[in-house]
Amino acid sequence: MERRAQKSLKLASYRIKNQIQDMEDSEEYAEIVYNHPKKRAAIVFNRRKINEELEDTILHELLHLFISKHLGVAENVFERQKKRSSLKKYQKGEEKAISILAPLLKKAIFDR
């Protein structure tokens, strides 16, 4: 599943590992940590939240990698300039876009 989504999102050159950790203070299902120059990433799953929606979570995190790869410069500028409100708006917009795109891409990728 993950390789198919990677290929569809043009992220096949990335080496992506999966990890399970206790994320005690987080309500997130997972997060993705990446290094674009080295083309490596890790999807870190919250042990307390792993459930049957694992496929959806993986696609969601790969979309974060995809957006960061192509549009991450904006987020980096907001971070460097300490524009916290702009950064929060950007991150909220990214989450909204992913929540819209993920179900559409899931159908396109896996209902072939």
C-alpha cells in the first residue's frame, strides 16, 4: 500500500521507514519526519492510536511529505521569521487540504 501511494505521489525515490512510539502527550495518529536532501523519511505511529485506519494514516502522512517537498519553503520562511500566526494559518490550511485530498487520492490510487 505504502509503495503504491509513494509512487502515485512521485515520492518513490524516498526511503521511508515506519516506527511505532508512545506519543503520550499527543492526540495525533502519526507524524512524518523527513530529510529532503537525503530523501529519507519516517512515519512515526502513536502506539495508543493505531487502529484499522492505518492505510488512511499512511496516505495522510505521505501527503505531508509531498506538500513539504513542493511547498515547504513557505513554512520554513514563517518559522525563520518567527511569524507564528502565519505559520499556524499555513499548517491549518495544509491539514485542511490534506483532509480533502486524502479520500480523493485513496480512491484514485487504490480503486484501480
